[in-house]
Amino acid sequence: MLTLASKLKKEDGGKTGRASGASDSTHRVSIRDRLLTKEVAELEANLPSTCKASFPDEDKLHHFQLAVSPDEGYYQSGRFQFEIDVPEAYNMVPPKVRCLTRIWHPNITENGEICLSLLREHSIDGTGWAPTRTLKDVVWGLNSLFTDLLNFDDPLNIDAAEHHLRDKTHRAKAEHDESEGKVVID
């Protein structure tokens, strides 16, 4: 699968045959691509069971898709597609992530924009992007948006957050009335 890794090995092996100081721009591999070769291998070995990564072009590890299928919580049994683009300045800047699936979620807009602190270059709370973060952190963060990182207090999609909170309050009241033997008709 990692054709870029085999390409890097060939290039490293071919360096000894070239004259010292010779430069061939077709054989240069960016820092981003070197990092991604390692990170994608680590990611594939540690992918959550609810996620599946796919690479449309195996020679372009900087562009891939992630499918998240939560197995618990409000979004259980759903399947949500994300597109991840890793910029050339990676790992100094975070990957660009967009949700391709239309979803009613407090931290995802209808246009696919995502509110996840680790995807922010600069974050007030200190949980934003740092060069020590990896693609694995991004994938685990996206996966957690459907469970423990579901944030109603600082939503990107205010209407969705308000709807979820109203629904949650309504369900809690219905459960309370039911436990007291009251019949509620809406």
C-alpha cells in the first residue's frame, strides 16, 4: 500500500550512485511526505475499530478520506466521510479536514467545516495544533466528535446544538414523567 515508502527507499539507495553534491529535483521528497510515510504506517496499525482510512491515490499520502462509523452514542450506526488534506507546511500547520457527509452536529456545519481544537493553528486553551501532533491524533479526534468530544457549550452549528439540548431536555422530562406513572401525550 505504501508506494511512497518504496519510492523513498529506492531514492535513498540511488543516492550513493550519484556524484556528491549533485541535485536532481525529480528525486527530492518533501519533509511532509517523509513524515507521512511513517505516520500513515502508524495510523493504519492503530486505527480505531470505528474508522477506515482510504487513499484514492496511493502515491499521494497527503490526500485521503476517513470513514467514521460510531458504535455508541447519538450517532450510532451512522457513517460519516471526511476528506483530509495535508498541506506542504505540515507538521508546522494542521491538516485541512472537511466533512463530506451532511450531518446535523453541533461541531460540524452543513458545509462540512469542523470545530475541533486540535485542528486550529492557534488555540486559546493550548489544545490546538502543535508540531508534536500526528495524523493519528486527528483521526482519534474526529472519531471522538461523535462520543466524548461532542460539544454543546461552544458549538460551531448553534442551531444543531440548541436542537440537541431541547431534545435532551424533552427526553429527560418524558423519562421522569414515565417513572412517576404519568401519561404524556405530545
